[in-house]
Amino acid sequence: MIAITIVRNDKRAIIRFTVTGHAFYNDPGKDIVCAGVSAVAIGAVNAIEKLTGLVPHAVSKSGLLKAEAPLSADPLRNDQVQLLLEGMVAALESIVESYGKYVTIKETFEKKGG
């Protein structure tokens, strides 16, 4: 199963996300659920860099993607990052609606200072 965790701050801004596991919907190379989740999550990281010029800190390997939202001194760029991340969450929620047996999303909140 793929487990997605979205971590938000006290203002509901996404500060990081993690995608772990494999869907096992089908054989490797034919697994549309894994491919869909990977495309959406990696696409969001790439879109942030390409469209805002900010580089998210990200770690990616088989069965794992961890990414932190980059911060800018420019509030507009931070808003753009959040819009891209919220778009990612919306797309992932659509996948969960159809393939919830293979993918879960959990949102957590991080308190200030930790």
C-alpha cells in the first residue's frame, strides 16, 4: 500500500509531504496506481522548481519520496508553492477516491517550534 502523509503548519500551509510504499495494484511496470501517485508527487516537486525557481529539498528512491516546501522572502512565491502543493493533494485525493484500497492520505499538523 502507498501511504501519503501531508504535514501542515498551524496556518494550514503544507510544509512537507512523504509518499512511501508500493501499491501492488499490478506487476511492476504495469501498476497504474504507483505510476499515477509517482507522477503527481514528483510532478509537483518539479513544477515548484520550474515555475517558482525555488528548489524543494527532496529525497527520492524506490518506494519513497520526501519533500519539504521551500520558503522564499517573497510572499507571492510562497503562495505559488502552496497552490502547486494543494493541486498535488487534490490530484492524490482523486486517486484515493478510485483506488483507496491501494493508497491512503493522512494529514498531520506540526505545532510551532517542532
